Amino acid sequence: MFARKKITKIFAPADGDIVELKNSTNPLIKELIAKEGFILKTHKQSFLSPISGKVVMSLKTKKAYKIKNKAGVQVLLFLALEGNYWVFDKFFSKVDNNQKIKAGRPLCDVSLKRPKSNSENTSKTEVNQIIEIPILTTSNNEKTLKVLKFGTVKKGDLIAILK
């Protein structure tokens, strides 16, 4: 009998645009190019879990989360800003370390504020800051990542699979 490979589905944690890692404008993210993954560019400030599993890492800063599923696949999300018009003000985590979470459930919210040096260059009422979220796979047990959709996505869309 042939063993059926388990497929891990990865869903969009927010509305935005899926792009390749190499297209990041953030120098820290560019260092991740050797990793397997992609970037979600978004204006949204509320994020969902991209997979079902267990939160195995949540930084104290709440900027990064690693979720591991039953098959051993780990997905890392790191919140980073594009440019410097806005800065992160607060992070509101909806999960704790070692907590189980289902795909599509709330993971975290962020609030942004204008740095004083850029206050005259930005609107007081509208946040147009792009948040770049690299979504990286680690410990994928020799599975292959296939991005199903580049470009515009909606929160909860199936965007990639590991098989």
C-alpha cells in the first residue's frame, strides 16, 4: 500500500499581497531569502493563524510567532514594517506559548503610531503603513512548499501548501 502524504495548508493571516521573499524592501527580511517562504504585504493590523497547531514560540515583543502542526511542520510569522513613516506602538497577542490554535483564529493585533520626526509627513487619520510579514516554513520533514497564489489575497484564503 502507498502511504498518503499529509498536506499542510497555509492560509492568509490578513488581506494583502503575497510576494516572493526576494521582493522585500526590509533588509532584515532579505537575510531570510535562504529560507523557504513568502511575504504578505498588508495595511491590516489584525492577524489570524495561518495553520492549525500549537504555538511553540511567541516572542515577548509579540513580533514573532512559530506554530507547529501535528506533522511537525513549523510556520514562522514575523511582523516587520516597510519604510519608516510609522512605528509599532503596541502588540496585543491573542495566544500564549504552548496554546493550541486553529487556522483562521485570531493570533495578534498591532497598533501603529507616527514617529515625531515624520508627524508632518503623514495623515493623522489614515494609516497607510505596509507591514511585511515573512511566512517561513521550518522543520518541514522534506516537504515542498508550493505557493498557490501570488498577488492580492483575502484573509483566510488558501495561499500555499506543503506536501
